[in-house]
Amino acid sequence: MLEWLITPLTYTFMQRGLLAALIVGVVCAVIGCYVVLRGMAFLGDALAHAILPGIAIAYLLQGSLMLGALAAAVAVALLIGLFSRQGAIREDTAIGILFAAALSLGVALISSIRSYAVDLSHILFGNVLGVSPADLWLAGGLGAVVLITVILLYKPFLVISFDPVLAATLRWPAELLRGLLLILLALTIVVSLQTVGVGLVAAMLVTPAATAYLLTRRLPAMMAISALVGAFSSLAGLYLSYYANIASGAAIVLVATACFLMAYLFAPQRGVLRQWMFRRRTT
């Protein structure tokens, strides 16, 4: 068993991949708690696909794909906040408009690249084993920024998420905080780009947090459990990818989904089977 665990780690690319996967698992899980509690799952998916224009432009200019994705994600997040700030249109409407526009622009740009099917396929599906030292440093830096900001602004984020009236009473800059939360979500998506890709990043934002939501009713505990689920899913998924020879991003998401199903069935308070057993005893 020990040899089974150690053998993959003898390769340098597996060591970098493991660190990148753990960063993604923890950061996505923590910020994903706000995504689940605020009903922002569609926003996370929209931002993930909205980074395609930035990636395509960076590729055409032979620049950093991660920096291109970062610029596009932050720009779309700020535009969503700008369009929905005055209440002229709903936030979900602004998300739908910008998601479709950014995705269409990205597809148009990518389709102009003759070799896009090979060169950019890892952006769509992830390639954790191809993480370079520069990618790892960038992911670690952005992940640290996200986690430190969440810790420092825990109380304001909590208030604007559950009691906007109280935030207005305290004269807190609710719109500024909401925009900052969107930017943190955009940074998290960029962190996840190399590991799980555009197509699966929404799952890493939602699934660990939804699992933790079934197991606890307090936000700090939810964040801690979500981070543990995300880290375990990343670690187990990477080993599954290595030994089963399947895509790493898909393996990580499948492990996270299995954790969710276990919680859905056996959670102490909200599990389906536990509720069924309780109803059977009471009748």
C-alpha cells in the first residue's frame, strides 16, 4: 500500500500536479460556499466559459494563457456587477447576456486558430500533469489572495450574503463587496484552469460546498468541511487518474461527486436514508 502511494510521487510532474490539485481543491471549496449559499452556481459556470476570449487573445499574441484568462474573468465579473448595479436588469439576465457574448467571441477567436483542437484542448478539460513551475507559483499566489481576502472580510461577506438590509443599515459598501466577491470567484476560476479546465471548474466550485452544506449548518464549519472534501477529491482523483489512465480533471470531479452522494444519502440531519429511517421509526 505504501509503495502504491509513493510510486506516483517519484515523478516531478506528479508532485507539481498534486500541489496544484490541492490548491484548487481548497480554494474552490472555500469560495464555493458562497456560490452555493447565494445561488451563484450559474454565475460560476458563466465566468468559467467567459474566459475563453482572454485565452484565445493570449494564444494569438503568444502570451501567457493564465494572464489572458485572468484579465477576461475579471473584466466579465466587473461588467456583470456594473450592468446589474442600478437594478435596470436582473443579475441573472446580465450573466446570461455576457456569458453568451464572451463565449461566442471566444469560439470565434479560437476557430480562427488552425491548431486550436490540439493546443487549447487542455484549457477545456484540464491537464494537471502538465502544470509548470510558473503555473504552480501563479496558482499558489492567486489562491493565497483569495483565501486571505475571505478570512479578512468574512463578516462583511457573511452579512451581504444573508442580510443585505443589515449591511445597508451599517452603511457598508454592499455593491463594492459584491463586486469584490465576483472578482474572487473569477480568480478562483483562473486558479482551477490548468487542473480541471473550463468545462469542469463549476463542479469543483459547487460539489464540495454542497456536500458540506448537507453536513453542517454553520458557515465556518461548512468552509472547513468543504475544504477537506475538495482536498480529498483532488488527491484521490489524481491517484485515480494516474492508475486508471483517465483525464485528471474528470477523475477529481467524479471523486467529489461520490462524496456528495454519500453525504446526500447518509448525512446525520439531511441525509435521505437517515430521514427515511426517522420517519419509519416515528410511524
